[in-house]
Amino acid sequence: MSLLFLFYFALFCFQTQEQPPVSFTEEYIEFRLRETTFTVNGIYYFVNNTANMVSKEISYPFPVPISDIDSVHVFDIEQGRFLGFEKLQQAVVFRLNMLPNDTVKLNIFYRQKGVKDTVKYILTTTKNWGEPLKKAEYTFETERYRKIRSFSYPPDKTSNHSDQQMYFWRKKDFLPEKDFIVIFRNN
């Protein structure tokens, strides 16, 4: 009887390790801070892990109320079209229709005006997908005169050009424990 129990226990553990129907696998994001405007321009990869058509509602959160966001777009790169979305208090919600065993690449852009001394991008919702990002790359660009006080994640590399400074991060199997936060002084 104990051998039968071990067999079913092993089978149960194996089944619980299966991939979810849709995975969020990669993101490549350019953050840009200019004067009091913060923009986020990202490419996001979603994978349908099934042999069936899947329709999934996606919530894309903002760190501020939607009234502080003056521009948003969600663009399906493969289909070459903008997706409609519903605005919530601190997010937009859109629907992904995914072909069997397909990958969807989205460009999501938003612009936040009126930033003072801190900008934030929500990373911790990655946990909601139940698995780490296989790959993530981030670039943060701002004016060279701006004094950065702290990053929630220390950059892997920095670069200065004539009037701008850039910071770079590369992550693999990334399951963020904290959000991306930059605290700065304007001069």
C-alpha cells in the first residue's frame, strides 16, 4: 500500500509542476525620465502553453492613479494592431487571444507627468504568474545633470553620453521581490 501511495504522490507532484496555460516569459523595458515626465516603453512576451486557443484577461498595473497617466497604448507587434483596453483606477485591462502553442509580443507604452523626486515601475506582480521571468532587460535614461540618490536594484552597467546618463540591468530567472524604484534630485 505504501508503494501505491508513493506512486500517486509522485504523480500528483509531477502534475502540479506543469506549466500554466499562459506564461509571461520575458520583458525588455526602456525607462526614460525627462524633466518631470517618466515614460515606460516595453516589449512583453506571453506564451500559450496549450494546444488550444486561449483568451486571457491581462491587468497591467500603474504605481499611480490613472489620472496621472496621460498616454497609454497596447500594441500587438505580430498582428500589427493596437489592442483596446479598459481603464481602471490604477491599471488598464485588456484581453489576449492566443493561438495554440503561440507567443504574443506586445509593446506597452505609458507616460506619467508631474513626477517630483521618485519614479516607480511595478515588478512584484510577476509573482501572480507563478513563475519567474526567463529573461528581463531594463534601461533607465535621464539627463546627465540629474543626481540619482538610489535604485531599488543596483545597475549592472552605466554609461554617460553628452547630455544623458544611462543605466542597464540584465536578469535571468527573475522573480522580483521589490519594485523598480528610482529616487533622484533634479539638480
